[in-house]
Amino acid sequence: MPYDPGGVLFIGLGIAFAAAGLVWKGRVLRPLSVKRSQAAAARDQSRNLLRAADMAIAEARRRAAQDEPAVVTVSDVISVAHQHYGLLAVEREQAAAALRRRFEAARCRVDCMTDAFN
């Protein structure tokens, strides 16, 4: 039975790569930084609060009757952030700021009311 040089070459390269992987384990290109991880967590929380404010506004508009304004509260934003994004410790000022930003962006002055400006 003759040997297949392609199969032997394939197995040989596999063994060589496995040996190289055991010897050379790689290096960390960017070591973990506490400041970078905190900044990333703050960005994620800010983005999730804005999304929670959008969801709270949309839910308030769905709940509102035909000729009534939609009422969106800061506690609605906090509860949506807790339910959908798992944000347990949301400060009222942060939620109010996110609601104000999305309130202005969604042009809610026409058909919405909020307590975020108090």
C-alpha cells in the first residue's frame, strides 16, 4: 500500500502547528485597564438609558388615548432600564437627563408630558 504524500504532509503540518501553539502562547496586545473598563461600562449604561427612554416614550404613546397626551415619567425609564437592561442602580438624575435628551429628539412636546424637567 503506497503512502499518500498529501496526507502525510497534512498530518505533519498539523503536528507542527500544535507544537508551535504549545510553545508560543501568544501575548496580550492591550492589557486590561481599570479606567478603560469603567469608561466602557459608563458608555454602555448611558446608551442603555437612552434606549430605555425611547422605549418608555413609545410605551406611553401606546397607552395614551386618542386625544390625550402621553405621560412619561422618570420612574418609567428606570423601570424599563431595570427590566430590559438589568441596570439595578440607576440614579434619578441620569434617567431624567436621558429622558430629556430623547424627549427633545423625539419631538415629544406636541403629544407628551414628562416630569424630567422638574
